[in-house]
Amino acid sequence: MQSTKNLLEGRTGPITQSVDAVKAFLSWKKMASNPLPPDVTLDNVRLVLVLSNKKDVYYTVTPTKCSCPAATYNPDQPCKHQRKHFSVKLEQTATASESIRPEGKWPGGLNGPVDKIPGEA
């Protein structure tokens, strides 16, 4: 029976991979691991393993999540790895809502949407 467990993603998101784990994977795929590749594309570009600047781990990057520290500290913003490897998909989601005006009820009971934000001329 084949396992359906995803070894690259945990309960909170993608899991950073050790260099040894990625070397073992590359060996299994019969790909060169010396020198370490800066990134490894998997699953038809739905997932990329990116070597950290220190070259001690590989971050697991998907279009929606990344295991790097920047993505952990800023969960609502795409990190540099996501912007580099999945720029087309992220640009589409970033432009989905360009208005800063809220829909529905405004604070204080005002109905929205409105023609002008309070304070606009």
C-alpha cells in the first residue's frame, strides 16, 4: 500500500528540509548534488526546494506558503522565494482587490460602499 503522507508539509505549512535529506532525494532521482543546486523543482513546478543563503537547509516553497523565516514572521505577505519562483500566480492574487474601501458595514454603522471616504474632498 502506498503512503499518502506528505513528507514536505506539516500541520502548519511546508517543512524546511536538511541538506542531507535533499542530497538523498537527489541521489534517488539520479541527479547531481555536488555542488549543491540552488533550487530543486518538484511536482511540475508546484513545489520548489530553495537552498538557504547559509547553505545549511532547503526551504520548501509553494505558491501559497514557504518554510523560510520571513514567511513565518510575515504570514500574509509572499516571501522573496515565492515571488521569484511563483511570480505569475502571486501577481494575479495581489491585484484581485485594489480598493482599500471596505464592503458592507463601515465602523460606526455607516453603510458601504460609498462614493467618498470620510475626509476626501
